[in-house]
Amino acid sequence: MAVSIESLRRFAGADPEEDDSVLTACLEAAMEWYAGAGVPQDTTGALYDFYVQNLASYFYDSRGTAEPGAHIPDEFISSVHMLRAAGR
């Protein structure tokens, strides 16, 4: 996958001095969520990279809330259908 912690840091607007552990956890959670939804991990797909960064940013922005993964916004649910087709 082409998403690095530094690219996610810029995408999410995270503090450049912040420890990588939170961003890493958000990125891993986003990748796991898409894998659980049946999306094949595509190491070269810009669309996959975009949605993984976007979901990781959502998790990052939702940190500190009771359950950020309890309600995934509809845009991510819709993206699963595009990404499944793109991964075939």
C-alpha cells in the first residue's frame, strides 16, 4: 500500500510533532475495516489509498469519542462497492 504515516499525517491535518502511534493505529484500523468488508488490499490503487486515508482520518478525528467505529459514515459503506469491483 502506498499510504505512509507521513502522507496520512498531512491528509488528516495531524500535528507534525505528534507521535506516530495514534496515526498508525487509525491506519491499521481502516485497513482492517476494508479487509473485513471484503475489499482486497491493493498496493497500487489510488482509489483504495484515498479511501483508506479518508477512513483513517475519520478514526483520527473521532478519537476520544465513545466508539468511533460504531457508526461508519455512508460514504465509506458506498466505497466498499467501488473498491471491491476495482480489486477484481
